Amino acid sequence: MSRLIGLYPGPWRARYEAELRDLLAARPPSLVGRLDLVAGALDAWLHPELIVPGAADRRASTRVRLAGLAAVAGGALWLAMMTTQVVVASTGRDVDFTVAGWVVVLLMTVAALGATPPGRARGVGVGILLAGLLFGLGVVLPWDLKPLPVVPLLLVVFGGLLTITTLRTGLSRGAQRAVVGVGFGLPFPVVIAALAGLLPYLPSTPGVLLSLLWVYGVAWLIVGGVLLLGGGHRWATPASPTGPTEVAA
Amino acid sequence: MSATRMGRFAEPALWILVALGRGPAAATTLLAAVGRLDGQVGPATLIGALARLERNELIERSTADRPPMYRLANYSPEASS
């Protein structure tokens, strides 16, 4: 039984271990009781704020900084991909960016989820998962049908992820609109329209067009930088001035 | 202070409050009381519910007693008698 109690975090044990041992002595646990202990340990790790004041804020802060790191890494990888694409396009060769592209989407998804307030993370996660599944379906479809699901989903995935993450930066509304507008809203439609031949006055070379998408990576670097510097703390759980109420006498 | 969501602990927490309405009690007493009111509840679930009730300032935990005693926040013996 001590091994199960050892699963609980230190601050929790310091506060409740004696009581828990009394409870277990009063009624030795069945198998269900042991499972209850394991579930309780998981709950204690997931909710340190019940014991340690400010723990939720620290966890939220760590989440935001991890989101910032993922955003910076995703943005940097995106810039590297676009740069390589432009250089390679000038030589006439072709490079497969499938793996790098998925890593970028993964990093940006981590950033968006990390920057989302805990209460809404589940809904955002389900939305991203659905978009990812549809995107994956688009990738395996026959080539003739690819443009149908892939292009709108590219817009939804890349635009959605940047928008979700930017909303949590704590930047002003105007700055948020500028980041999303210049980083995504402007270049993506232009490039897609040009590749589709709708903008004949623009150069149709994919490498040159894709260089327009550099700004998307720059937008992620800006968003990630703001999150790393602490700009995303606006949504963090309000700090509690005290821990659990105790009466000394 | 932000309210802590009770989640799956809501029902045992309610029965703890009912039990504490009769007066301060230790965790072992509460385990038996909640068991009588609502059937068996695990010790970890009981402690989790107590922690949330404390966090939400609905109950108080006395460290002067061994074992610690729990009472309703702003409990007064006159009001409960």
C-alpha cells in the first residue's frame, strides 16, 4: 500500500498522507479501492493547485513557453523549407518536403494547443484532429482529386493554427490582425491564385511564388517570440492569494 | 480566488457537506458517513473531494487537531444545534 501512496506528489503526501493511512487502516482497500488510489494519484499530479498555491499559474506559464518554443521551431523550419524550395527550384530539381511539412504542422499544432486556455484545449484539439484527418485523407486521394480537399484544408490548417496561437499572445487586436493578415491572409490566397493561373501578371515559377510564403514563417517567429517573452500570460488562471483554508485552532 | 471545478468529485463532495452539517468530523468519520448516505466511496476520492471543498472555501481543516478535523466554512455550533 505504501507503494501506491508513494505515487502521490510530495506536497500532497505532506498534507494528506497521515489521513490517507488512517482511512486505509479503517477500511483496507479492495481492488476497486486500490484503483481509486491510483486514480487519486493521477488527479493529485494533474491538479497541484489544490495543494500548492500558484501551481496552476506556473503550469500555465510553462505551457505557454513550450508553445512559444514550438512556434519558433515551426516558423524556422517553415522558412528553411521555403528557402530550400526557392533554391532548388532555380536548379530545376525537385525535393520531397512531405516529412518536413508534417513536422511543421505538428510543431504548429503543439504551439496552438499549448497556447490555448486549458478549458478550451479539448475542443481545439478535436478540431485540429479532424482537420488533420481530412488533410491526411486529401494526401492519399488520387492526384486528380487532390486539389479539391487539400487547398481549402491547407488554408484552414495553416490559417487556423496561426490564428489560434496569435489570439493567445496578448498582443493588441490590431497587432494580431496584422500578424495573421500579413503572415497568412495576404500571401496564401495570392500564391494559390497564381499557381492556379488566376494572376497571369505574377511570375508562375513555383519557387518564386513560394518565396512569398516566407512571411508566414516570419509571423510564426513573431508569435513564438511573444509567447516566449511572456506575452501569453493573459489567459493564465488568476493567482490565488492563499492555499487551502486551514484553521490553526 | 478562482473556483476549482468539482468534476467527478461533485457527488461525494455534496455528501461530505451534508455530513458536516451535523458538526465537525475527521476524514475517517466522513468516510463512514458518506458510505451510509451514498454507498461506498474510495479514500482517495474522499480526500480529493475534501481538497476541492477546501480550495473552494466551503470547508475548513483544523490543523490543531490530530487527526485533522473538517468543518463547514463559517461553522458555528449554535447554528447547527
